[in-house]
Amino acid sequence: MPTPALPDVHARAAAVLTAAGLTVLDADTDTDTGADADADGTGVRVRPAPYDPGHSFVVPVVHGRENFPPPLAEYDDRRSAWIELMQAARNALTDAGWQRLLRTDNGAEFRPPAS
């Protein structure tokens, strides 16, 4: 079954992120938390922001897992990768004129530039 197209604003965010060299994962792909999670994707997901669907919410995904990893030594590599993905996404979008509005342990909300 084909993945439904992202609404225009989110497709624009995904295009900026892709142009910056980030892998944009399907928003509706299941996140694996099982033992084989390392086989799953690493990149970012773009979805509508919870409080304003006209804004994009960017979610880093490391080895198929969303959310910022806990501060335990066994998560150091995944936490570092999560931070790098979030920084790269933030830099790409803000350099393209997007404004970061909100940052959470799940990702960050961005407002598109005025058309």
C-alpha cells in the first residue's frame, strides 16, 4: 500500500531535510522497540505539530526508536545520534527560514517561512 503524501507544508519541510542529507522516514511506519530494533531506520519523521497542523513537528528516529534516550550509559550512542539528528534538522530548517517554536524530548515544532 503506498504511503499517503504529506500535506504541502510538511512536504516542504521534508524536502528541506532531504536536501540537507537527512533521511526522511515515513510518518506512519511502525516504531520497533523490540530486540531487532537496530535493523530499523535512522532518520527523521515529519508530521503535523500537535497544536497547529500548519506547523511541522520533526522527530528524530535512531534504530527505529523515537524519543530522547534516558541518561544511562548503555544509551550513550543512541542519545548522541538523536542529538546530532535534531541539530542537523534544526540547522537545515532554520537556515531555510523556518522558525523553531517548541523543543521536547520527542522532537521539535517548526513554523514555515511566510510564503
